[in-house]
Amino acid sequence: MAKRNIKKAVLAYSGGLDTSIILKWLQDEYQCEVVTFTADLGQGEEVEPARKKAISLGIKEENIFILDLREEFVKDFVFPMFRANAIYEGEYLLGTSIARPLIAKKQIEIAKQTGADAVSHGATGKGNDQIRFELGYLSLDPDIAVIAPWREWDLNSREKLLAYAEQHNIQIDRKGKKSPYSMDANLLHISYEGQILEDPNAEPEEDMWLWTTAPENAPDTAEYISISYKKGDPVAINGKEMTPATILKTLNEYGNKHGIGRVDIVENRYVGMKARGCYETPGGTIMLKAHRAIESITLDREEAHLKDEMMPKYASLIYNGYWWSPERKMLQAAIDATQENVDGEVKLKLYKGNVTVVGRKSDRSLYSEAHSTFEEDEVYNQADAEGFIRLNALRFIIEGKKQPERISSLVEKTKKS
């Protein structure tokens, strides 16, 4: 990208090595004022140290933004996604993907508030996050300039980054053992990529996992919990009403205790390559199971099936960074319309890495014991099934009479196989 005359840039800032170097690099390369934005998404780390770090790098106090976004993150991003039962390529619960549109939104809001003409992020040129951030920026402000340092500089190794930090007196915390993994965390999940995980046949070391007990070390006694739902969103655990963020935090604690939510996958990135990642999503794994259970008794059959057909598209839109797109909003409206009657309670059994639904009830349930029973009933005439079957088979019957040679051919192929 050709360098523009940037006056002020809002940087998504964690206070770590990469974003601290980006902060200094922006000051030097673009000669611009920098505004730092640090989001508390429930990642489990203190965010206030980022303020001290930013000040040490010459950032004015009024240009430092640290926002607690936990409730907004869960209520307006995680919960809508879980109404769709969204899961990418059969396993990934989109923990990193769903955080990016919120960060992008806040950066644009801060840019407008401070008069900034650019935004910047620390995502690399190989990953999905650059796409998610930048599609968000440009959807919300088509005139904003975007600075992606990893696509411009030559600091493409940890050694070069450390040398740059030393050269510019950027203090790097070297306390403790450095994790060999690239990690991202928020209230929904924690992810691990890189280093030994780049070999898709190498089993991750047990001490990599930070959020969940190993299933084999989880309690030997199962634990039962209940989740109450209102219009498709969880509102209470074991009868106790909680805020959205507190619900997810509490479910994370249950999942951690019982070794729930670990996945090890090779996923298809939007930029074209395959990447191996490991994820822990303890509360989300429980929530997904419970939501599908309450839907099983409150959604009409065709409504539920059509919703399931839409889900892979919806999940791909989030994974690929299209949260703010018209098509995602359209799908969201359809999904939310299905949730009007998704009220009730689900009972779950948690045991050694497993979540098992053991009960579900709702005042809006479509389940009819009178119709489903194997015992004698007075509401269902079993003889009616014959006409239903023959009408559905009518096209086969006509084909068999009109094109008997095709049927004979199919029978012969079946015998040979």
C-alpha cells in the first residue's frame, strides 16, 4: 500500500511485543500521532498494564483507551452466533473470528471520537485476522486508511522484533517461560498455533492446554447442571439468573473442571492455506449442546432443517470476516425469527470431556407424548400412514411402470456391488 499522509492512527494494542513495536514503528514510519485501544474481552489477563506501557512509549493519557467489552461481546456477538448453532468445518466454534468485528467496531468509534484518519492492527499477512479486521473497518467507515505493518515491514522474525525493541528501548517482559505457541484468548475460547503444532501429526504436549483439565484427570463423578433459555439465549444456570458474560464465565468453569471443549483441527483459511490449530472452548461447547436440545422441542421440523442448511454459510461468513455484511445480517434476521419460541430449560450431565443432554422442557414445546407414544393412543390413526407413503412413492411407482428397464438396471448394479 502506498503510504498516505496519516495524521493520527488508532492501534489495536495489547501491550505485548508485537503491538508495542508497531506503536513505535507507526510513530517513526508514518510520523503520526498514535491512539491505543485495548479491549477487555475476558481473555484472563490484566489490561491496565497496557496503559503504563503506552505512556512509556510517549502516548498521551487522553489517547489511551481501555474498554471492558465483556458483556457487549457475549450479548451482541457470541449469543447471536450461538442462536445459529454456528460451527466452522464441523468443529471450530469461531472463538477468534467472532471477537474481531467488535474490536474493529470500537476502533472505528474511537477514530471518529479522536479525529483519527487511520486504524492499525497486528495481524500478519498470512492469517485470517487481517481480513476480519479490515473488512470490518471498511464496512463501518469506507474512507478510513488501514495500516497493516506485517505487510509492510521486514521485521518478519522474533529475533528481528527483539532487536528492534532493544534498539528503540522498548521494554519487553522476559519473566517466566515464553510460550512456544501463538495464542489468542477471550471469554469464549483460547487458541494455540505455531511451533510444534505446525506438524499436523504431532500431538500437543499436555501442558499446552491452559483452560481445561485433561478429561482423564477430571472428576470421577458426573455433575448435573441446568441452563434456562429465553428467545434462544441462555438466561440462567441452575435457576439463577445471570448476565450474558457471567453465564459464559460460569459455563467455562464447569467445562474446565470436567475437561470439556478441547479440539485439535486442521482448518482451511480464507487466504487459501491449511492451518493446524488447537482450541479450548469449554463454556461454548456446553452452550451449543444445550441450545440444540432446547430447539429440538420448540422448533418446527422444516424450520429446524432449513436453519441447519443455512448454518454452514453463516459460519463461513463469520470465519471469513463478513460479520458486517448485508448477507450475514439477512441470515441473522432469519435465524432470530426462529428463536421467538425457544424458551425452556435443558438438563445436562458433565463427565470427563463429555456433555450429555439428559432432559429438556418448555412451555412452548411441540413434543406431543400422545402422538409419539408406543402405547395405545386415541389421536393417531396408524392406517393413515399407508396413504402418506403411497403418495410419496407415487413418482417411483410411475417410473417403475413407465421405465421398467431403468429399474432392472438399478437392481443389477445393486447385485454386482
